[in-house]
Amino acid sequence: MIAVASWLSWRVQALPPWLVWVGAVEALLLVVASGNSLFPGEALPIVLDISALGLLVWTAAMSVMMGWRSRAVRAGGGLATLSSAVTDPSSSDAQIKSSQSN
């Protein structure tokens, strides 16, 4: 699911590229961690811990980015405001405040 979400967000350019890459790496880590016969002994728990931490980081980053996106869309800026929010979060805050005061 992480791989599909990352691929789709890359196709429509809805999220920053770094988040797409984090999702791709995390999907690969989860696939590797699921192959427990590849990591006998103490290596498997390490891979599982890294993939679990990566999943938490990716989920938190997706939540933050989707929150910024919803604020930009509610402000009426659409994707133009979204792209400026991704590159400069402070500019989207100023745009949202100015649109709320009107």
C-alpha cells in the first residue's frame, strides 16, 4: 500500500519528492523484513525494528503533508497553493490567514 501511495503521489505530483522516496524505501524495507528466512539469527529483529520506525516516520510525514494540502485547498488556492506550501510552509500560512480575513 505504501508503494502504491508513493507511486500515485509521484504521478500526480501531489507530494514532495522526498516523501515519495521515503515511501519507496519503506516499501522495500517491509518486503525485505517479511522474508524472515533471509535473515537468520539476530539480523531479523534489527530489520523489523528499522522498518517499523520507517513506517511511523512515513505515516507521520504523510499526515502532516495531507494536513497542509487540505488547508491549502480550503483556502481556495488549489494546487498552486499546495506547491508553495510544500516549498515554503510559512507562505501558505500567510495566504490562509489573508483569505480568512476577507
